[in-house]
Amino acid sequence: MLAALSLVAAGAAVNMMSLQGVNVVHDVQQLEGSLDNHTFALSLAQHYGLPSMGLDLTDQIDTALFFALHQFKRTKGRGRRVARSSTRQSVMYLFVLPERFCIEHARARPRVFPKGRPDTQRAWFSHIGWGYRRNQCAEYLVRALYLDEGGDFGPLPRAEELFPNRQNDRFGSLMEIALAQDWASSRLSQFLKQLY
């Protein structure tokens, strides 16, 4: 995953050299040398459906409602269809996490790194939980809100707004290319096939 980050950062730096007021070299160094680089990589993995030790979050109620009320159904090949949940109780969880246990994607993403899915979802990532405390986030759960399936929740974002297409999601597009052109190891390819 870190190699993919470097590839994207290098490509983005070449394309963005002409931006005024952006210190491209500083941003690339920040991406490659930051202590948060591993957390940023785990956040990207989680938001693109790859395995990670963490939980993806949002601070937007409409986005949280979208994910609570919808489910992803596999279709032919690797495709997925988003549909309103009809077979399970919809629940929205409210966590109050210490700041040191989570990162806001928009703040952690260097300006040279392309915007994508985590940005459209106003993503946060909690990196707590490993070893014998894999579910440490549960310690910060303050409410579980069970939603009325027939409730009127007002206008919610559409899937197309929360999951940008390839032209508007360069990192997701890079993962698709890695899979299509067989760049990844066979083990990583197994996970890339689960991308959504």
C-alpha cells in the first residue's frame, strides 16, 4: 500500500508543479516522511474496501445515514449495486473518540495527493484496536441509533456523490489499473478484487 502511495504522490507532483502557492516538494516529503503516513495508508485501505486495522467514520449525518440505510450487493463480475436495506435492522453508531485516536482525511491528505472517495465522504479514520484489544473503538461508543426503515430522513447523498467515478478518483483508478495490469502480488490482487 505504501508503494501505491508513493506512485500516486510522484504522479501528482509532476502534474501539479504549476500550482501557485503549493509547495509540492514539501507536500511530497510530508507524505513520504510523516509519522502519520501509515495511518493515512490504513485510512485509504479502509475506505476502498481493503483490509485494515481500523474503522472508517464521518462527521456528516447524511453520509452516516446513507451507509446505515443502504447495503452493497454484488452483481456480475466485480460490480456492486447499492440498494436500500430491506433485510437487516439499520443502525447508526455514535462514537466520541479522543483526537489522538483518529485522523480527518482532509487534514491528513497532503495537497499533492489527489482527492477521492474519502474526501467526498468527509472521512475520518480511527486507528485504535490491535492485538488483544482489536475492538477498542467499542470503548468510545456512546449510542447505537436503531433507525425506522420507513422513516423520512430527508434528502440523502446519492451513491454517485459518495463514490466518485474513475476520472474524479485517481487513487481508486490507480488501484483498478494495478489489478487490470497485474502489478500486484497474487495476495494483494485477492484484496484488490474486493474493491468497491
